[in-house]
Amino acid sequence: MKWTLPNVLTLIRIFLVPVFVLCYFLPVPAWNVWAAVIFVAAAVTDWADGFLARRWNQVSTFGKLWDPAADKLLVTAALLMLMQWGKCDFVVVLILIGRELLIGAVRQVAASRGVIMAADKSGKLKAVVQYVAVVIMLLEDWPFTFTTFNVGLCLLWFSAGLAVYSCAEYMVKNKAVFDGD
């Protein structure tokens, strides 16, 4: 691995995942606020590492492999934690994690055939909506919450719809990967 700033940001995001989860399990006052802050920091590294890698021409094999893995670890940890906390349903978690596993498997098949499947706009939009939903859900019980309407859960379900759409879009756009099977 080359020690470039984008790769270091990816490593930081991977390191932040267990710290994020520890907030839930340790008896820390306002643990959810701390978890939200850590989640936002990790989400910012997700944006920054990709932006900087492209901007500085530092796209690497390490980044191509570990950046999406770090994203999946962060989101999976957040979804499982929110489900354990009783803030979201198993079905929405299953849809979102299932989509990530399916796309990951398709990307592996594509890579084995020399095809790189780039993220598309619908997948990126899904990720942004998902990140916002997680932060809102983490802060839902914060004293400054001013609504009884569960915006975070609605956004999470919207991201699940986007997940289904983007998954179908990936499959259609990349059907040539499976031609001849």
C-alpha cells in the first residue's frame, strides 16, 4: 500500500467503525451524539478519499478494494446498531445489506473478467440518503429533536428504495459481464 492521503483516510474510516460501535456498548452519556459525530467524520472521509484520489491522480488498487469495503463496514455497523437499538426494522436492514452483498459479488465477477464497475449516480444518492438517515436516527432522542415524525426512518426506507433501483440499474448496465454464462 502506498501511504497517500486518500489511502490514509480509508484506513481512518476502517478504524472509526469499531469506535463508532463502542459508543453504543459503553456507558457513555450522550453516546448517540458521540456516535453521530464519529459517523459524520467517517462519512466525510468517504467523500474526501475519493475526491482527493481522483483530484491528485492517486487512485490505487488499495483504494479500489478497501474504500468500498470501509463504506460497507461503516453502514452495516450503523444499520445493525440501529436495529439492535430498536430504531429500524429488520426488513430495511436486510434490503440495504443484501444490496451491498449482491453488488459486491457482481463486482467480483466483473473484476475477474477485467471489467471495472464504477459507482453510478443512483448508488451515490443512495449512500448520501443513507448517511443522512443514520445521523438523524442517531440524534432522534437528542433533547433538541423537534418532531414526532420519524424523518430518519422515512429516509432509510427511501434509501432502501434507491438501493433496489440502483441494484437493478447496475445489473442492466453490466449485463454483458454475465453474457455467455
